[in-house]
Amino acid sequence: MEALNERIARIEDALLSVLPDAVDSSWLARVAGQDCPEASPSWADSFLEPGRELLRRGGKRWRPLVTVLTCEALGGGRAADILASLTETPHNGSLIVDDIEDASLIRRGGQAIHKMFGEDLAINMGNLMYFLPTIVLERTDFDEVTLAAITRDWLTVMRRLHLGQGYDILWHREAGLFPDEESYLRMCRFKTGSLASLAGILGGRAAAAKAVDKGIVNESLIGELGGAWENLGTGFQILDDVQNLSSGIPGKDRGDDIVEGKKSLPVILHVAGHPGDINRLMQLFARAAKKAPKGDWTAVEDAIALLTGSGALDEARDKGRTLLRNGRGKIEGLLPDNEGRQLLLGLVDGFIEKMG
């Protein structure tokens, strides 16, 4: 744990370098790309506070850990530290926007950001957090080819994130629309898997640019790392969906996915095996949503009981575990045996243990 905490401390420093506790004129100039003496830093501090608030609440920080540890495992040392915010800051921005879209009340044990600061400031900050970390690209000493590749990778993932969220929103807005398992998995790969994939790719690119033995890292390896972490991120999302309906997600209400009408994998698997229950589920979803923001928790519990009784919850859990274990095996085979790889594998083992 001490070894991971040391890396997390470096990651927190990297996040603060992008979104500091207080900004000044030089920070504004760097972000804006020009001097702006008339723009008071104190005003900026006011509208940046929603992002700081969410970051201060913590989080697993596993995506930047993947970047940092992958680079270390491939011999790149701390070269990827500066890139840590390229996944973590957009992830937090997406949570702010996601909570507005889902009308969520709680995030990480506190009031949802849009409830604390208002939807206008929350939307603006959530969107800014997608783009803000790109300022680090101007401070690296990577070669132009590496920088171009990182920029291309980041842009692709930002598009995928929004495509995935679009599918998710559509499915829970349309009460009678139940996607098939393949479509759900594609949504997860876009919405969650893509950032996990980027985390592994960034670590590989930093190592390819800075490792003493650059010959061990090539485009093929970087692509395989991205694919392995996409699977891991997708498995993580599935287990997160299962945990929402079983023990509950720390800092959120158990079963709030039912209140929001989300067609998570347990729901999809249940409907596939019991199509006659579609109307029953639609009724329970409608009842759960009627008394929002608190929800009709009797309907929530009835829906969870239905999914549990059919075995859909266990089936989804098994699919998530399989993705995590397959991804773990791939990572183990791709990286040399050293401390970085051991810490990464321990991270995945923690996912399986805590969420599986």
C-alpha cells in the first residue's frame, strides 16, 4: 500500500498542477493561450470551485495509476506522471455532467456538484474538465511524433465518451427500449473502457519516448495494452452496475440505477431470459422514478429482487469478473516482471476482490 500511496501522491500533485487550489494571472494566460490582465483570478476561482470540490472528495484514481505504473513497468520511470490528468480530470468532469443528466443527488458521499453550485456552473466546469488537462502537452519534453499521437488518442477517447453517454441516456429515456447485450457492451467500451484504454496507451507512449531501452515498446504493444485496459474498464463498469444493485456503491443510494431507469447488464440479461417481465420492469422503473428525488424504494427493492431471483445479477457479475481476469492475464503477459507490473496486477486483483 505504501508503494501505491507514493504514486497517488505524485498523481495528486499532477492534478493540482492542472487545477490548483488558487489560480493567478499566469495560470489564466496558460489556459487561455494569451494574457488576460482584465480577467480577475478571483472570479475564475469562483467558477472553478465545482471541479475542485469533486476532486477533493477523492476517488480511486486508478486510471492515472495505470498510466504511471505502465510507464514504470516499461522502463520509462516517471515520464508519464505529467500525463496523469489526461484521464482523471475528464473522468471527474464526466461525473459532474452525468449527475445532471441523471438528476442524481449524491456523489462520493456528498451533495451532487450541480446541487451545490447550480447547473450552470456545474455544466461549464464539467465541460472545461474535458479540455483543461491538455495544457500539460505544452509543458512536456516529448518529441513531436509522441505529442501528436497522444493528442490523437485523447481526441478519439473524448468522442467515444460522448457517444457512449448518448446511448446510455437514450436507453433510459425510452422506457420500452431494451438494448441487447452486445450493444450494452459497446456502450460500456465507449463510456468507461475508452478512458481505461487511454490510461494504458499514455503509459506506453511515455515509455516509448523516454525508456532507456526503447526497443521493447512499439505500436503493437501500445495497442495491445489499450485493448487489455478497455476490457478491464468494461469489466469494471459491469461490476459497478452489479454493485449498485447488490451491496450499493459507497457514497450513492443503493439501486439508484433503477430510479434513473438505467438498462444495466443485469436488466438486459433478465429481459433476454424472461421477455414476459418487460412490462413488469417498466412499471417498477416508473414507480421508482415517480417519487424522485427520493424515489419509490419499494419499487426499487422489488426490481432488485426480480433480477436477483432470475440469476441475472450473478450472471452479470460473472461476465464482469471474466473481463477483469482476461484483462489481468493479458497485462501480465505484456509487461516485464517488475514492481510496476506487480502493482498493476494488484490493482486489478483489488477490483475483483472488492467488486466481484
